[in-house]
Amino acid sequence: MKTLQHKHIIKWFELASLTLRENKDYLTKLDSEIGDADHGFNMERGFNKVHNKLEEFSLNTDLGAIFKNMGMTLISSIGGASGPLYGTFFLQFGMAIVTKTELSLQDFVTAFEKGVNGVKLRGRASVGDKTMIDVLAPVADRLKESLSENNTFEKVFSDIVKSAEKSMKSTVPLIAKKGRASYLGARSVGHQDAGATSSYLILKSLKEAIEE
Amino acid sequence: MKTLQHKHIIKWFELASLTLRENKDYLTKLDSEIGDADHGFNMERGFNKVHNKLEEFSLNTDLGAIFKNMGMTLISSIGGASGPLYGTFFLQFGMAIVTKTELSLQDFVTAFEKGVNGVKLRGRASVGDKTMIDVLAPVADRLKESLSENNTFEKVFSDIVKSAEKSMKSTVPLIAKKGRASYLGARSVGHQDAGATSSYLILKSLKEAIEE
Amino acid sequence: MKKLINNIEDVITEQMQGMAAAHPELKINLDPKFIIRADSDSQKKVVIISGGGSGHEPMHGGYVGKGMLDAACPGEVFTSPTPDQMFECAKAAHNGHGVLFLVKNYTGDVMNFEMAAEMLNAEGIKTQNVLIDDDVAVKDSLYTAGRRGVGTTVIMEKIVGAAAEAGYSLEACAKLATKVNSYGRSMGMALTSCIVPAAGKPNFDIDENEIEIGVGIHGEPGRKRIPHTSCDEITSILTHAILDDGVYTRQIREWDHGTGNWKEIEFTSPPFKSGDKMIVLVNGLGSTPLSELYGVYRKMHEICEDKNIVITRKIIGSYITALDMQGVSITMVKTDDEILKFWDAPVKTPALRWGV
Amino acid sequence: MKKLINNIEDVITEQMQGMAAAHPELKINLDPKFIIRADSDSQKKVVIISGGGSGHEPMHGGYVGKGMLDAACPGEVFTSPTPDQMFECAKAAHNGHGVLFLVKNYTGDVMNFEMAAEMLNAEGIKTQNVLIDDDVAVKDSLYTAGRRGVGTTVIMEKIVGAAAEAGYSLEACAKLATKVNSYGRSMGMALTSCIVPAAGKPNFDIDENEIEIGVGIHGEPGRKRIPHTSCDEITSILTHAILDDGVYTRQIREWDHGTGNWKEIEFTSPPFKSGDKMIVLVNGLGSTPLSELYGVYRKMHEICEDKNIVITRKIIGSYITALDMQGVSITMVKTDDEILKFWDAPVKTPALRWGV
Ligand SMILES: Nc1ncnc2c1ncn2[C@@H]1O[C@H](COP(=O)(O)OP(=O)(O)O)[C@@H](O)[C@H]1O
Ligand SMILES: Nc1ncnc2c1ncn2[C@@H]1O[C@H](COP(=O)(O)OP(=O)(O)O)[C@@H](O)[C@H]1O
Ligand SMILES: [Mg+2]
Ligand SMILES: [Mg+2]
Ligand SMILES: [Mg+2]
Ligand SMILES: [Mg+2]
């Protein structure tokens, strides 16, 4: 597979919606330990809206427009911290690929990086703060490296999912410095960050989307 | 024993205070089943005040005055339904024996009847309504009968405690028609009335007071 | 039991000290316990006094102030205050125009207030008692202690307080209070019981999927226990119990200033009918979030519209609670011009305030 | 979970419908959700808008009305509302004098309101955001998301609402709001957690003999867990945390209307000192009986007298809750003539009403 096509993107969003729905209670449980017990509901609410738009997305060939619409949908339906962050990610991702109908690996990497930068600007978190950035930023780095390795999408996505999983788990021993969990100080240690987990799940859906 | 003396009355009030304190939780539990879970606290509060007056009572030879003081003490410290009722009982009891320093059985029976009538007037309950009247009224009747039997105080008091115990237990299958329990209608069946129980305990203390 | 208290014996006293510190416009007497307007000495009007067990917050202390109560006597938690308390309180508040006791119909409250009225009238202080018995959960008055006094109390205190402020005589205040009572109906339900500090545990046990219909305000069990159901269904049960309640007749005791004794009179509340204009209270019993009360209001409003019952005024919130009980009660008081005028009159108390 | 609700998805919508039925003086928009003064079209003033997760009752809908908020945007329970909601709400309320968003300092609220401000400023509607970050339970701002916004919010909404009513410009309103924030400090504690309808169970488990000190208003665990203790001790911990709190400095973002972008500024709250005059809020977190709040007030008042802190105004009750959480928070806002004047100004909202 040399390019990421329209159908892959639709599949990605579909699988992500399903995975987040399935993991609603799990994400909420993680958020209840060091947050306010709503991350699962928030993600489900947002991605249900996305799921309802899949038909509309199917009819639109402009991937940039789809990603931007996806971002706006999340922004206007999630609220909380994750709404503007994931919303910004997909919005910025879309801005990087306006009018494209398929994506090269280069396109994907550039757009992903732009998305992550948007999240960083909005939320001002750094790696190690125990947030979704702990997953997203290393993945962006890994993606950049992959460009020189001339790998297939399959290999690249499989790599980043592994990296994401590791990063997600690496949030467990951290002291949170951003988001609600930061209020707990040292009491946040020993719990996995909810947003890092949803980021991992979204990336896992991406990998699965191109496998089918 | 031919007359009830000052020391017996003091002993009665003392034992009643102790018994009611010991049975605080029990009375409250009974009241919680079909009332508002305070009868034990109410009785303890009132009789603690009485207990504090025992020294003052010891110095006063006028039994009528002691009983009236006792009634006023209960009225001003209990509140609820039991305050005015027990208060009225002892107040009216005292009115019947003004200036007496010892009581014949006749004195006692007359005063007791006057007390019970006061409770009836105040609370307008009849036997069978599942209240303290279920204990007090039959005891008043039994006392009147005893006058013709020429019995000792010991025998009479032992009789009325037996009668009181039976009456107390007889409240279990009744539907309450007065007091808070009446709101429950048929749901009040199967529970012993709290006020009937405290009346029994007070009478039991009377019997014990002359035994010692 | 988890409560913000120190020693259980001091709870009421310390909370009253808190009121005293917070509200210099009130005077707090601790022995015996009563709460009275600090400006009561300068009043020239009938004195309106209420009282009852503590725990029904903000009753009654929270309703003492201009345009409402002149004084309040708090008892122990859920226990009527005592006659000596009411006697001292009334003497402190009285300024020559008589005393009206507003008494919720519970055996304890009725008897204690009757004793107080006897004592005051014997001292030459003209005193009258008016009962509130508005809880339609209690069906008959022949085989029970009669309907309990619940939500109508708050509305009566406001209206009669305003009338006294406007110069109504004792007789006129008593007549108005009696009218408000005959126009008032309430019904409540509980999701949980409540914890009296001295008891330290809930008054009754109730399953996660059961609710009590027809509770009063003392954490006592209600008329019946049913499976937990939707807000709409619960609201519908309560609203219909009120709107469909028929004529209610009972004997009440009224002090006869002529004979100097109580006389029994028969007293009737007519049923509500289409076109009636209501003051409505949607009342939280303590731990029910305000948002849920709005959920209840929504359905109740819908039913009233269907039945052509007009809601002219409303208050929504925790106005007469059972400590920390979770649940709701609905009260409707039919209005007329007199009632409405005094409802709208200015009031300034810790818990109810408008127009000033 | 036992609540007076129908379907979990409809809770907020139906409760807003209840508000609409109860308060014709408010206009309720359901898609997107906002609550706005019905007379907003006729206003000629800066528009004051607040918003945040639902469940902090009576915030914010209960504070919409004359002399306080022009509009409020409720999010899902404990979840910030969304930018499109705020955008539509502000556009509906705006009448040419600018929009001031009062934003509690939570990551979600801050980001969503920032996006909304960006959108509105881009449309030519002059918009400014002011943060409330008054919770002294959060010590530093370097290693956390900064102090949370809690009780000072209510007091700021009242004061800035009155200033806007009095004709203050957007800049002046923002400056006053910023001052109130720098003068405000809060601290809370919980005896129990609370139940979010969608979750159906408590956010955290806590033993019968433990309490959480330093909680916010979202049912999240606090700074530390200690054995349950007396009202006096708890009050003492909270009051001292507030009075002994030192200088607090943090970076905040302010919209620069010149450059059309955010600028970071350093912002400092001076510590309280002897002689300061305070508006005090003793706030119940949902299920705490009013009487217990008076118990807290008693001890807090005593400590303040000892330290020569003067309580000039106070409100005691459930003004910013965490649904049905049992607990209390104390808020103190230092006053000056300007603040006091606007605090005393008339207000008429469902939840706060005086002077009219
Ligand atoms: N400043 C931030 N930057 C990046 N991610 C953040 C930031 N703050 C919070 N998050 C992420 O958001 C997640 C929480 O999302 P969610 O529970 O939906 O929102 P809220 O905290 O408003 O309830 C956290 O687990 C964390 O990963
Ligand atoms: N009308 C009445 N006449 C006689 N006794 C009554 C009457 N009403 C209630 N009681 C008695 O009072 C008892 C309850 O007393 P208590 O719990 O102290 O008062 P309250 O019901 O006010 O909480 C009942 O168990 C009953 O025996
Ligand atoms: Mg969350
Ligand atoms: Mg009782
Ligand atoms: Mg009682
Ligand atoms: Mg949230």
C-alpha cells in the first residue's frame, strides 16, 4: 500500500467510533481514578456524532474537508478538555491536506505533526505531563523517522501503535502536571492517563483500518 | 408495707431514670420502626433532668409538690408527643396528693387515675390505639380493683407490672390510630409501641423501688 | 454517620450560635431556645410564631424577619419544642396585639403548642393556634392523627406574616391562616431516608431500587414502597394525588377566648378544580439537587396545563427539608386576591427575600 | 443510583425545559444549549456570560437575570460546554457593547472559552475572558493546571453583573472581574463523593471515618484524606488555609484586541491581612444541611474575629455545588467600596434576589 485512500480514512473513523464506544467504561474508570469520571462519555459522545457523519463523509472526496469537519464535530460535541484538543488535532490535520483525495506517507506525517502542534499550542502540555501528548508527540517523532526508512503504511502504523502502547503505559508512574489529575500531585502516580489511552485506541483503529 | 413513703418515690424516679437511660437505644429502635426514631432520646433527656433534681426532691417532704415539679420538668425538657403526655401524667398525679408526705394505696390509686385521665384528655387516645394508653389505662383499672382485695403494695405493684407487660406486648398486632405510627396504617402492624414500652419500664421501676 | 458537627448534645445550640453570628438582624435566645427579630421591641402588630422539630431547614429560624415570622422555637431534631420555650418566646415577642402560633399537625407539636396557648391565655396574653394539616398522603383523620403539616407551612408563614405586617388583627390573621390551610395540599416521596445526628443511622432501610411514596418530613416510612421509577412517573403520582384529592373534613381544636377553653370545630378543605390559580412549591427534602427539582417542575407544569390548573407563583428549592433526605414534595395552595397580595408583599428573612 | 430523572441522555434538556416553564423571565435555547435573559434584546450594556459543566447548582442558569448574568452556557454534567454553544449564546445576547466571559480555571473550560473568544473576536464581536482561579487547595501553578475556579465565581458574577448593569465598559468590567479574582480565595472539603447520572456510581470511594480535604466541585478526590473529625477542626483547617495563604502568582492568557491574539501576563493575588473586610460564602456542596453550614459559620466567624478579619457580607447555603456531594467550602473575597457597592446592588435571578 503506497497511499492512504478515502476508504481507509472512513474505515479509521468508523473503527475509532466503535472502539471508543466499547471502551467507554474503561476510559471513564481511568478518568475516575485521577480525574472526573467522564472521559469515556465524552469520547463516546463526540465519536457518535462522527459516526453519524460517515455517510456524509463517504460522499465527499476532499480529505482535507473531511478532517476539518471531523475536528469541528468533536469540538462542538465533546466539551471538556478532550473536545478542543482532539478537535484541534483533526482540524489542523485537515488544514495540512486541503483538497487532497489520497495521502502519501509524507502527507500523513506532515499533517499528523501539524495536528500534534495544534494540541500542544492549545493545551501547553509537554511530554511527561501525563496527558495525551505523551502518546501523540512520540508518535509524531516516530513518524518523521519512518520517512527515511521507506517502509509501508502497514509497517509504519504497526510501529506507531507499539510506540503508542508503550507511551500510554509509561504514563502510569508519572506525576500529572496538566489537566485535572495535576490537582492530585503525587496521588496521581500509579494510574494510567485516560487521554493517553484514548489516543492509543484511536491509533490502534488506524492500524486496523488498513488491515481489513 | 402499708404506705408508700418519700424514699420510695425518690427511689422510683431514680430507677426509672436509670432504666430509661439503659433502654435508650431499644426505645429509639422501636420508634424508628413505625415512628421517627427519637423516643429513647426524648425519654433519656427528660429523665436525666429528673435525675438531676433528685437531691432537690430529697429535701422536699411534700410529695404533691415533687410530682408536680417532676411533671413540669418532663414537659419543659422532652417536647414531642411523650413530653406533654408523661408531663401531664405526673402533674395531675401531683395535683391529687397535694401536701401529702406519704401515700396510702387509696391515695396512689386515685392519683394514678387522675394522671391517666390527664393523658387521655391531652392525647385523646383510647385503649387499642397502640399508644402508652394501652398500658396506662388497664393498669389504672387493675389498681382500682386491687383496692377491694386488701393487698400489700408489693403484691399490687407486682400485679400491675405483669399487666403492663402483657398490655405492652398486646400493642404488637394493633394498627396504630394515634401518634406518628398512625400514618402507616396497616404497616404499623407487627411492631411494639415505643410509648407503651416506656410506660412499662417506668412501672417496672416502681415495683423495684419498693423491693430494695 | 458523617456530619459537620461537634458533640451531638451541642448541635442545635452551636448552630443557633452560628445563626446569631451571621444574622445580627435576629436575636437568638439559648435558654430556652428561640429566634426572634432583633427589632421586635419596636413592633406594634400581631406576633406570628412558628416552631417545630429542628431539621426541616430553613424552617423556622430562616423565616424570621420582616414580613414573615416574628419568632421561631426550634425543638430537638424532629422533636417538637416545649411549652415553656413557646411561652418565653411569645412573652418576649408580644407587644399587646396578641400571638398567633402556626402549628404543624403532629401529635407532639399540637399538644405542646396547646399547653403553651393555655399558659399564655391564662396570663392574659391573647393567643390563638392555627394548624397546618395539608399532607394528602394521609387519607383519613378518623383512624389517624390526621394529615401532617408539611409544605403549606412555608407558604402560610409568608402570607400571614405579611398580613400581620400590614396590620391585620389576631382574629383576621387566624382567619387568613385557616383559609390558607384549607386551600393547601402537599404530597412527598423519598429516594432515601435521613440520618438524625443522635441516632447516627438512617431511620429506615430502603433498597437501591425502591422508593417511598407519601413520606412526611421526619424520615419516617411513607404510605407505600414501590419500585424506583422515572421522574415523570413519580411527579405524576404526586401531582395527581394532590389534584384528585377530594373534600377533606376533620375536627380541630380552637381556643375559645369566651369560655377560656378549647372547642372542637369541624373544618373542611374543598377539592381543587379546573381554573384554580396556585402558588406552587416544588420542595427538595435535603439532598436532592436543584436540577432534579426542575425536572419535577417540568412534568408537574405539563399536568397542570392539561388540567387547566394555573400556576401563578412558584418557588423551587429546599424550603422544608428532612435533614439530608433525598426526595421531593409538591405543595399547591389555591390563591385569591388576598392571598396573592400578601404572597407578593416584601419579605426579608435569611431564607426568603424579595421586594426589599 | 437513585435520581429523579428520566433517560440519562435527556437529563439536561428536560431540566432546562423545567427552567423554561418555571421562569418566563428567562429564554431557554436547547440547540445549542443556553439560558438567556428574556429581555436581552432591549439591553444596552456589556454582556456578562458564564458557563461550565452542569451539576454546580444553581450555577449558572440560576444566576441569569437583572443585575447578574446575561446568559449562561451549561455543559454536560461536570463537562465544559463547547465553543459553538458559547458562540451562539454570545451572538444572541450581544448588543454592541462587547462580551465578557467569566471562566472557571479548568483546562476544559479555559480551552473551550478561548476558542469561543477567538471565534467571536474574528467576527468583530469584542470579547474578553476573565479567569476565576481561587482554590487555595492547589498550591502551585507551575506543576499543575493552576488553581481551580470555585466559590469566587458566584461572587464575581454578582459584582460584575451589577457593574455591567450600571454601565461599565467591557474593559472596566474585565478589570473589576480581575480584581475580584485576585481578592478571592476558597477551600473545600468533602464527606462523601457524588454520583454523576451517566456514571451511576460515586466518583471515589471513601470510608465512613475518612474525609477529603481540598476538593473542588467535581467529585474528584482532594489534596489529602484524613480521619473524620469535628466541625470545628474541619472549619479551622479550611479557614486557616485561606487566611494563611501567601502571595499567589501565575501566568494567565488575556486576549489582546490590538494584535488579535493571546498574550501571557503575570498575575498576582496578594495575601489577606488583618483588617481586611470580606464577603464570605459558606457553601454547601449539595447534600449538606443548612444547619451544618451554620455550625461551620460559627467557628469560621470566631477565627476571623481572632485574626481581625471583618466579615461585612455573607451568604450561607448551597450556591455552587457538586451535585449531591456532602461537604462544604468557604470562600472569602476582600472588598473595597467599589466591590461592596456592586454586591449590594439589586439582583433578581432565580437563585439570588434582593433589592427588587
Ligand atoms: N493541557 C492538556 N494538554 C493535553 N492533554 C490534556 C491537557 N489537559 C488534559 N488533557 C487530557 O485530557 C484528558 C481528560 O479528558 P476529559 O476527561 O474528556 O476532559 P476533562 O478533564 O475536562 O473532564 C486527560 O486524561 C489528558 O490526557
Ligand atoms: N395521642 C396520643 N395519646 C397517647 N399517647 C400517644 C399519643 N400519640 C403518641 N403517643 C405515644 O407517644 C409515643 C411516641 O413518643 P415520642 O417518640 O417521644 O414522640 P414523637 O412521636 O413526637 O416523636 C408513641 O409511641 C405513643 O405511645
Ligand atoms: Mg474528565
Ligand atoms: Mg418519636
Ligand atoms: Mg419526635
Ligand atoms: Mg469533565
